Amino acid sequence: MAIEEVIDRAVMLGQTIEIEYCTRSGSVFTCKISDIVYSQYYGGGYIQAYREDMGEERTFKVCRIQKVNGHSFSRIYWNQIGDNFNRI
């Protein structure tokens, strides 16, 4: 199952989920989110949700979500590999 399918299910069922998220700068954090909807402003590749630890609504880019409820959805970002990576 792809991350998009897991997010679709959470949106449809109104589930609260815990995500591990990688920011644009490569920092990773874990948080619980609820009231998840697809972003009307940014489009289907983004979700808006209530971030429980911050007590406010936030926007998340779906492709940056690495885990949902402890299940991995691994993606590699160039800024995580480093400058010494050589393309084949």
C-alpha cells in the first residue's frame, strides 16, 4: 500500500494518525494529526491537518511523510544523501 492510499483512508474515515515527517531542510519529526483534508490551496499533493502537539492547523506535503502509525514509507531526498553522492 502506498502512502497516498493510507492518507486517502485517513481522510475518508476521519482518523487521527501519527506521522514521521521530513522537512525541506532534512529535519525529521513525529507528530499526531487529526481533521485531515486535502489542501484546496496547494492541491492534492498536500494535506491540511490539526497538529495536536502544537494545537494548530498545519500543511504537510504528502511525499515528505515517511511513516504513518509506525509503518515506513521510505523516500530519499538529495539533501539527505550529501554532496559526495555520484550519480550512475
